[in-house]
Amino acid sequence: MAEQHESHIESARLRRSPRYGVFLTLGVALGLITALILTYSVDSEAVSRTTGVAYDTTQVLGFMALVCGTVGLALGGLIALVFDRVLSRRVRTVRIDHETVRDAEPEI
């Protein structure tokens, strides 16, 4: 059996890019850690100045987690975008050898 080889060389642009999911997850995690620190470093029970309602520690933690988690998510995404912009300047062109091998039809 004879094989047929086809080969041609192409060029492609190669660049690195950050994994956005990792940056977003780390941003949320750091935001939640910040919420924990802020919640337990302040008074254990918060009272609203406008309504006079008292919130216990878990409610304060929930509010802080919503705010700090969202801010952490936004900052993680912003940092990933900055890294992507910086890494996009380091684009290089590489040569790719594309080879296709086909079996020849068997002779009968």
C-alpha cells in the first residue's frame, strides 16, 4: 500500500492570554475573605442609623459578602484584562508544518 503525503507550511500568531475564570474566582475569594475580616473586626451587632433596626453578625456578613464579593469579581476581571492587554504586545509569529497522510486505494 502506498501512502500519499501532502504538506504545506502556514504561519500563525502565537500569544499567551490569562485564564479569566481563575482571576474572577480569586477576586471573589479575596472579596469574601475581606468581608469576613471586616465583619468580625467591627462591632458584633450593627444598628441602622436611619431605621433603627439591629442586624446580627450573620446578616452583616451576608451584606458584606455581597458587596465585597462583587467588588472582588470586578477587580479580578479588571486585572485579567490588564494582563491580557500587556501580554498581547508580546505576539510572535511561528511556522506550522501541516501534514496530511492518506492511504492509497488498495489495488484489486
